[in-house]
Amino acid sequence: MLAVLSPGQGSQKPGFLSGWLDLPGAEARLTWWSALAGVDLIHLGTEADADDIKDTARTQPLLVAASLLAAEHLPLHDVALVAGHSVGELGAAALAGVLSAESAITLAGIRGREMAAACALEATGMSAVLGGDPDEVIAAIEHHGLYPANRNGAGQIVVAGALDALAKFAAEPPAKARVIPLKVAGAFHTPYMAPAERALGAVAAGVPVGDPARILLSDLDGAAVNHGREMLRRLVRQVTAPVRWDLVLRNLRDLGVTGIIELPPAGTLAGLAKRELKGDNAPEIVTLNTPDDLSAARDLIARHGTVSTHEPTPLFRVVVAPSAGLFQPAEGLAEGVDLRQGQVVGQVVTRQGPVEVSAHAAGVLTEWLAHHDDPVAPGRPVARIGGPQQ
């Protein structure tokens, strides 16, 4: 199985889009997307310096545009899974068919501007915590009134919050941990971003969506999401919620992913995958940074890609397992009953504990596709829902 990953903020480098402008149609595409995003993506990706592309309002649409531009030159019909880190989730949602490219770029522009505005309201920041016992690190973060904004796996947690609290945390680091301040505008993925979440949600409410055509993992909890409207809700919620890339990586392992392509600007997510997904079953990884890397990416797809069976249908909707484990249907829930939207239909028992499985649409429970204690993988259908609830 092959996964395509879309990187987030912090992965950008000056001039990283220069080579892509030579491809047919690329300049016209970026000109159109610039109009939607409200920033000059061509200038930012080719001529802007490091300080210019650190600006959150500019960086976020630039990263989404880069991922989508490169993906246009790949045979994605053989890609079974996509995921994105932070703002990269908008690109992943577009690659899964949840959003159009235009909607993803527009939302990235709004997200970037509103998060930049939220950063200006209070003096906040972020620091990387490397090493240490994860439970002890989280306890220390909470003790100082801070937030674990990113849990990236491979021994890396990003802490965020008020600058004075971050300074105290750095002065008293958890045992065997290093604290490195990050050059960012504010405390992303924390309650400090609440104004941005509200602004993005107001626009997202009117965005048309489709259901994913391939497995789409969410940063909120690593879960496979099978309904477009639910994914859009998660994309909005994720502005103030921690990025759980560690859980995304865990599900990549549980699904048996054998190949990974990181879209440009590539390197950060590939590095995390190499450190976390080690051993005999470690996936083969291609970092796609320039058009010269396209042949290697296409070759990886040819060898590891499979045609996705994750197609939605117009007559039925399926409820999917969010995580790997053993499925347990809700007690007393029989085929033929009416389900309401959001109703819990069962749980997946995982190594970390039970994870609820909910119906993301109302209708009739027409068929159980998994039964008591059946092993399931993320994205596997467990129940079929037919027809709207009367």
C-alpha cells in the first residue's frame, strides 16, 4: 500500500517552487490560485526570501499549492491513502476528493490570514521538545499552563503557549529532554487560535464537499475519515486542536503501508517516518522536491500502488473503523434499525483503549460488514447505511 503525504508549515525553503514553473501549465495554475489565495504564489515560491515565506498568511496557501501542483503530475489513481500535517491536511483533503483544489487553496488563504491575526492578539510562541519520557513531557507542559500543540512521534513534541510560560518551561525542562524555541508567529493548534477557528468555520460551512475516494487520515486522532462533511469539520477544529501525527504514523504502520511519497517541500515528514517506522517492514520513501524526482515517485507508485477500493457510492454510505483493533458492535443494535447522525454504533478496542465508532449520516443500518471481535484496519467499512432516516 502506498501513502502520499502533504507537509505543513516549517518545511518551506526559499525558491523551492522554481523548477516546477517550467512544467506545462504550472505558471497559469499558480496565477489562478494566487487570485484565490490573495497572495502571489509565484513570487513566494521562487524569489521570496526566508523571512517572507515564514509569514503565516503567505506560507499556508503556498504549501497547499505546492503539494497540489506536484500531485497533478502523479498517477494518483493507484494511491490508496493520503494524509497531511497541519495545513497540509487541506492538500490531502483535495487529493482524496473531499475538496476541489480551488476550495483547498481558498481555505488555506483564509486559514493563514486568520491565524496570523490571532497571533497578533497575545504574545505566544512554540518550542520543540526532543527526547524525554512522553508522559513526563506532557505532565510538565500542563504544569506550566502550556499546550502540547504537535505530537509528531519519533520523540518529538511541540509545546505552545504564552512566551513567559515557555521561558519557565525551558528553564526547567523535563528529564532527558531538550527544549528548542521555534521561530513562529504564535501558539498554533491551541485555544489561542479560537478567533481563527471561528472565521474559518464560517466560510467552511458553505463549501461543497465530496466523500473521500481513498483512505484519508485525520490529524485530530489519526483516524480514517470516510465522510466529506466530517472531514471538513475536523479541518476547522484542527486549528485549535493538537496535531497528532504520532497517531497518523501508527496507523500507517497498522495498515501495512510499504511506500511513502512526501510532496514538496519534502523532507520533514519523511524524516519522521524513517525514525518512527523502522525495522524489517520499514516503508520505501521518496521525497518529491523537484520535477527531477517525479520519475522516482512514479516508479514507487508502480511498485507499491494499488487501485483504491474506498469509493463512496450514491445509494449507501459506510461507517469505517477509525483505528486498528478488534471491532465490537453496540449492544442491541440490529440490522434494520434507524440511525441518527452521530449515533455510536460500536467501538474498536485498540492497544491504547476503546475508540468509539459513530454514524456520520442518518439512515437505516442495512448491513453489518464487521462483527464482534473481527480485526479491523483504519478505513475498513464496518457497517452499511442505506436511505435517509424517515
